[in-house]
Amino acid sequence: MRNHKYGEEFNGIMSMLADMGAVIEEYLKDRGIAILMVLLIWMFMSTPFAEIILTLLIIDIYYKARGKVSGKPEFKIDTNALLYILGILFIFAGIYWLISEYVFIAIPWPVHLIVVGLILIIFGGWVRRSGR
């Protein structure tokens, strides 16, 4: 028999997190607070990928509050090609980090970003040439 107590606790936690998100979203509608949050994120976060994602989320919240962003995306993404490219990207990134771990060289984050950027550019050109 299933215990419904845990489901109620989960719903309570989720509603609390939703309320916190709504309060944060209300504050991020202000331009000064949004800029301050982006600056604090870039100063105190340790990984650039998290910084980029959080910055994009703050920009999205800010522009949606201003009514400048429509709910529908303007471009279509081919899901199969995207999954294929992401899979190959993860394989190359895994190989890259595996090699860097066995070589025992501390590679700084900007080098990681450059390598990932180059891989994305190469795959973007490859997809464009293939006719998609």
C-alpha cells in the first residue's frame, strides 16, 4: 500500500520552491537588480557553463517581464540532428577530459571553452554542408 504522506511533503516542498521562484522573478523584473545578479553570478560562480546558463535565464526573465519576448521560438530545431550533434560533442568532450586527466596537466577553463567552441563550429559547418 502506498503512503500518501510523502506525496504531500513533496507537494509542499514544490510549492515552497515555486513561491521562492515567483519572488525571485518579481525582483528580477527590475533592470538594476538583474544587472547586479548577472555581475554577482560572474564574480562568484566557479564554472563558466553555470554562469552562462544563469545569465541566459536572468535575461529571459527580464525580457519576459517587459513583454518583449513571445512564447514561441522563431526557429525550428531538428531534434534528431541536435541529439546526434550533442552525442558527438559529449564523446569528444569526454575524450578530451579523459586525456587531460591521464596527462595530469591542469587545463584552465578558458581552454575548455575554446575547445568546445571549436567543436561546435566544426559540427555547425558539417551540418550546413550536409544540407540540413
